[in-house]
Amino acid sequence: MLVILVLYCLQLGACAVGQEDTTFGEISRIETLDETLQDPDFDVCAESAGKKHGSINIKSGLPLASSVEAHMGQKQAHGGPRSQRELQQFRLQDQTVDTSLTTCHEPHHRSLEESTHSRRTSRTLLQDSFGEADALLQFKAEIKMNTNNALDGWTTGNRSTYCSWTRVICDDELHVISLNFSGLKLNGTLGPSLGKLEYLEHLDLSHNFLLSELPVEWGQLQRLQTLDVHDNFLFGGVPAEYGNMSRLRVLNIRVQGLFFNGSIPDELGLLSELEVLDLGSNKMRGPIPKSIANCTKLRHLDFSRNNNLTGPIPREYGQLVNLEYLDFQRNLFTGSIPSELGNLTKILFLDLGNNALEGEFPMELASLSELDWLNVGTNFLNGSFLTVESTSWSRLEKLFIDGNKFRGGFPRAVLAMTALKRFYMFNNEFNGSLPETLGQLVNLQEFSFRSNQLDGKLPDSLNNCTQLTMLDASSNRLTGMLEWGRLQRLQTLNLHNNFLHGSIPKKLGLLSELEVLDLGSNKMIGSIPKSIANCTKLRYLDFSRNNFLTGSIPREYGQLVNLEYLNFLTNYLTGSIPSELGNLTKIKSLDLGMNALEGEFPVELASLSELNCLNLGTNFLNGSFLTVESTSWSQLERLFIDGNNFRGGFPRAVTAMTALKRFYMFNNEFTGSLPENLGQMANLREFSFRSNQLDGELPDSLNNCTQLTMLDAGSNKLTGTLDPLRNLSLLLHINLGSSYRSKTITYENLRGHISDLFFNSFTGTLTDDLILQWPMLQRLYLDTNAFTGPIPKALGNLSHLKDLLLNDNDFRGSIPAELGKLSNLTILFLQNNKLSGPIPTSLADLKSIQQINLSNNSLTGGIPPEFGGLVNLMYLRLHVNALTGRIPPELGQLQNMVYLILNSNNLTGTIPASLANCSSLINIRLSNNELTGTDSARRFQDGRYGVFNEPT
């Protein structure tokens, strides 16, 4: 039968050459590797004809066989081209080649089918000894989900034609040589099955959902050239056995996620043919192996974004002289940048950013003439950057040296890099002025040098950088401005936080592409130019904190319809708020606070539906705020109207702003009661309405504001109880000072995580049980009330307490020794009570204390000499008590003491000479005691002290 087949095919070849009326039929279409030809019953005679005459691209007339052979690196069998199935390996993206070959005449068709069947039978028998179909079926069984149904055709029923299965490519001997499963959304595990495909050369499992370790058995694939599994959910690490893949050229395992976290094995250094090694965007840890330096054919090396790779960059990597791409960014590499990297003469892309590298930048890298991208940003590099006069970086387009500790003047060598498009040098310690020749960088598009110490004016030559789209010069010491009209492509201009003075240039209005303009925190004076209204693409406009900008807000700014952020905070702008600002329909943040604006709030602004933050605080606005029943402020989270002259009732429209988190309306003239539906603002976190004239009770619906952390209601005319606060477990700061006119109020419902309490006009006793309900207290202000009874000992359990103010009450009994346990306490005020007994020596344990005031009580006994150890103490007031004994000389150790007030006691003995050692002391009062020792007293009679004067 084989003889018949050969003769028949020879006859066909002659027929194909000799006959002019040959019938042509389309046999196949060569696609990319992602689209596999499915034609198991192709015409053997057509294949034979192709072998005789070669595969021809009908459109171009060029033979394809040589191209395929060059791509695959394989020899041609029998002097002719390979089969149609092998041609699938040739990557022709979006290209279709139509190949029509001579077909057999009808009388020969039956014998052709017999020949084909005989050939297939013999090859199937050969295949069975290798079990490659079984290996593929086992791989399919490990896949739990096959979203695209791409593997549905893989069945035991057609195992003999596995070379026609989707995504499978075989050679002429029916060995699987290429598997491409990229982007099939496969979900499952990886087992050892593919390790049995000993002839496999290319394996692509990228862009799937595989959750698995990499099989150790794949290390047996001696012929493998490409292994690409990037963008999956693999875990573990790279098996050391992969060092056995001696022909491997591409290893890509990037973007696996949090659990691909092993170390990089030394054995990868055995892969002498490796050209691409990419382990980026994983969680690999530990040092990188020096052995990688043996892979001298490497062109692409990427260990970036692992975050946990540590140790130095091996100097041996300077041997990788074929390297074009090196990316080590976002790790924890330490040590210096190896000068040996200057040997990488072919390098185009070098990224060492976001590590912990230190030391100076090696000058050897200045000779890398092919360099296009250099990133050493966000490290701890220091010294001068580029001490050489010139470099070989004539092709460099992107240079990032930001976030280091480089110092000295502007690196002059940069001025010759005329190809430079992006230059980031922010967050360093550069000083001096910018060079006048900066304008030589005519291709510069993005230039950021914020957060340095550069001074002087912006050089006029900067106007030559007409390609500039972003200039960030913020947080320096610049004093002079440019005439900005020529930089027509500028989109971002940030000059925030400098010492710029003079008026805002009107020519800024010529920059029609401008989207961000920030002149905040400077010393600009004069009025705001109307011409800025011509910059209709503006999204961000900040003139805040100049203090001396005057005049009115131009009504023309209502034309800036793309504006999202407008900040004029802390200036001296006058006049009314323009109603035209209601046209800014995209505005999210509008800050006009701390100016001298007057008049009523324009209701046109109530329609700004994107508004997230509105600050009108500290102006002279008057009238009713929000006379409308409702607004469009459904997204408003921060509203500040404090420090004005608003009057009338609580603005009812505010209660519908359910997204509101911070509402400050203090220091106004609001009257009436709080609305019952106040609790609709369920997201409210900070609410301050102190210093108004509001009366009535706290509405019970306030209990619905469960996110509330701060309630500032002081200086009003409230009545009732604190029951509406009973469910507010997140409440940290409460100020009810001088608000409640009633002398009887319960506060037992205040518990949980409160850190600040400010109560006034309250009566009753403080119990231990009540105090223990506030374990997180940091500041307790209960001064100027009418509390009676003893000071609770439980206060000593409030370990977070910093400020304790119980003064001006009617507390009786002794000072609890337990207060000495408050190790974080800085202020202790117990004056103006009726306390008696000795001062507890335990107060000497308050190592953080800065102020102690126990005056105007009936305390007895002596001053504890242990107070000499309170090294942070600045104010000690013990006057108007019945203290006896000597002034402890140990008080002379208090170097930070500013005030020592001991007058009007029964102290005896001499004034200690050691008090002269209190170098910070400016006020000492010892009068109305029985002290002796005039020599000691004279030390304090130079006018700075009041030893014998009554206290003020």
C-alpha cells in the first residue's frame, strides 16, 4: 500500500505541473498561534504537491517554508517544506495567507482515501508508545473550568488525532511541540502531566485563573524553549529543577499575586540559553542569586514589584553585556548601585526605583549611550548627582532621580540631554538657583523639582521649552515668576508653597490648555486677574494662603465650567460670593474660607450636585444660610459655615444631606432649637455648633448618628438630659461647656470610647462606676461645675489620660494617691476646691507631667522632695494652702521650670540656693510664708521674679 501511495503522489506531482486546467481549492488558512487549524483529514496528495513545489503565498509569491524554519530553528525534512499543521507555529498577527494547491481528479479519489487511512494507522500506532494524548487528557482533567469551551474537543474518542486538537501543534512525527492556552480563562491546578511531553518546545498558560504550584516535573522538559505562565494565581515559588531546562530561552512567571513568595533559586543560573527572565509583580523574597550572571544571553531581566527581595544587587550582573531591559523597582534592595552596571553597554531600560539603595550614584553609568529610561527614584542615594560635566545619555528620554537625598546644585550635565522628555528630581535636597540655560531642553514635556531648596527666579529660557505640559516647582524657595504666554501646551503649573511675590500674571490667561494652576501658599498680592477665566479647561485652581490677595472674586470665573477644585482660602478677598459660581456644575471642592467676604449666601450654589466640600468659614457673611427648602448637595460630606454672622433658625435643608460627615456651624447667631429629624444625617462624624444661641433639648433622633465621634455644643442654651447620646459608642470628643443652664443633668449614658469630655454647669458627684465607663479618656475637662464629694480613685485607672481638669468645683477630701498611676498625664488642675490632707508623694511618678496646679485648697504637710525628679515640669502652683516645712532643694533640678508659685503657705527655713539652677525660671513667688535667708532671696530680686509679691 505504501508503494501505491508514493507512486500516486508522484503522478499527482506530474499532473500539477503539466496540466493547465487544474482545479484549485482552498486547503488551509494560516492564523496566529491563538487560532489552531482544525483539519485532521487534509488531502495527502495536496500535501505531497506542496512538498514538490513549496508553499507559496499567492498574494506575494514568496516561499513560506524558510520563514517557518528560521522561526522554529528546525531542519527541513526531505528537502521540502513542513506540513500545513506545522505552519501554525509561524506567528503572523492579523495576517491571512491563502494557499491553493492542485487537487486530485475524481477517478483517483478512492485510492487516496485508502492511502490516507493506511498512513494514519501507522502513525497512530507509533503515537501510542509515547502516550502524549493521554498526557493532554490528564491535563484537561485537572482543569475545573473551561469558560471558552476550547478544550471540549479533547476526548478519548478522538485521541488518535490529538495533533488536531485546539491549541496543540505537533511536528511531522506527531510529537507535541507547542501548547498555547493563553487567555482561555482556565481554572484549575497544574499537575505533572505536561512533564511527559518530552518534545515540548513552547508552553503558554498566560492570562488564566490557575491556582496551583508550578509542577516540579516540568523540569524534565529538556527541549522547552518558552515557558510563559504570567497572570495567574500561582503560589509557592520557582522549582529548582527548572534549572535543568537547558534550552530555555523565555521564562515568564510575572503577576501571580500574594502567594507566589518563594526565593529565586540559584539553579536558574544554569540556563545558559536564557534571553528573557521575568518574575515581576509577585512576592518573591530573599536575595537575588549571583548565579544569574552566568546567563550571559539575557536581554530582558525583570524582578520588579516583589516588594520583599532584599540584599545588594550583585556586582556580577555587570557581566550581562547583552542586557537591554533591567527592572528591579519596588523591592527592598540595599547597598550601593554597583559601578559594574556601567558595563551594560546595550542597556535601554534601567529601573532601580523604590528600593533602599544608598551611597552615591556611580559615574560609570554615565557612559551608557543606549539608555532611554533611567529610574533611581525613591531610594536613599546621596551626594551630588552626576558630578561629571557630561554624559553619553544623548538618547535618554526619561530620567527619575526623585525621592532621594541628592544635594548640591542643579546637575549641569542634564542640560546637554536634549532628548529628555520627562525629568523628575523632586523630594531631594538640591539648592541654589536653576541654570539660565535650562531652556536647552527643548523636548522637555514633564519637569518636576518640587520639595527641594531651590531659590531665585524661574529662568526666562524656560519659555523655550514649548513642549512642556507639566511643571511642578512647588515647595521650594522661588521668588520670581515668568511671563507665561509662550508655553501654550502647558497643562499643569504647580508653584505652590514658594516665596513668589508680586501680582498674578495676567498672561496666564493665554495658556488655553491649562488644567491645573496652583499658586497657593506664596506671597502674591493684588487682585485676581479676570483673564484666568479664559482657561476654560481648568479643573484645579488654587490661590489659597497668599494672605494678601484682595479685591472681589471675578464673576467671569463662572465660565470655568470644567472646574472641580477651587481654593481661595486665607486671603483678603472682599465683596459678595458671585452667583455665577453656580455655573460650576462639576465643582467638587469649593473653599472660600478665611477671607472678608460679605453679604448673603447665593442660593444659585444650591444646585451644585457634585459638591463634596464647601467651606465658607471665617468671613462676614450674614442673613439666613440656605433659605431654600432643599439643595442638590446629595454628595456633600464636609460643610463649614462657622465664624460668620448667619442668623435665624437651624438651616433645615442640611438635614437632607445624608452624606454629610463634618458640619461646623459654630460662632454664628443661629437661634431656636435643633430639628427633630437631625438624626437623618446618619453618616455625621463631627458636629460643632458651639457659640450660638440655640436652646431646647438635644433631639432624641441624634441617637441615629452612630458614626458621631465629636459633638461640640458648648456656649448655647441647651436644656434636658444627655439621653440622646446613649447609643453613640464611637463618640470621642464631647464639649457641653457653658451650654446647659440646668444644674441637674445626667451623664451616665456617656460610655465606651470617649476620649475628651468638656462639661460645665453640672452638679452632683463623680462615682468610680461612672469613671470606669470611660476607659479610653484622654482629656477630661470638668472644671467650673458644682461637683461635690471626693475625687474618684478610679481616675487612676484611666491609663490614656493626658489632661485632667477638675478645678473650680466643690470637691472635698484628699487627693487620691492613685492619680500617680497616670503615666501619660501632662496637665493636672485641682485648684479652687476644698481638698485637704497631704500632697501624695505618688504624684512624683507622673514623669510626663508639665503643669500641676493644686492652689486654693486646704492642703497640709510638706512639698514632696521627690518632685525634683519631674524633669518635664514647667508650672508648679501650690499657693494659698496650709503647706509646712522647708522648700525642697531638689526643686533646683527642674531645668524646665518656668513658674514656681508657693506663696501664702506656712513654709519655713531658708530659700534653697539650688533654685538658682532653674535656668528657665521666669516667675517665682514665695511671699506670705515664714522663710529666711536673705542672701538666697537676693538671687531672685533682679526684676524677673516676684519673690515677695502677691500672686496675680
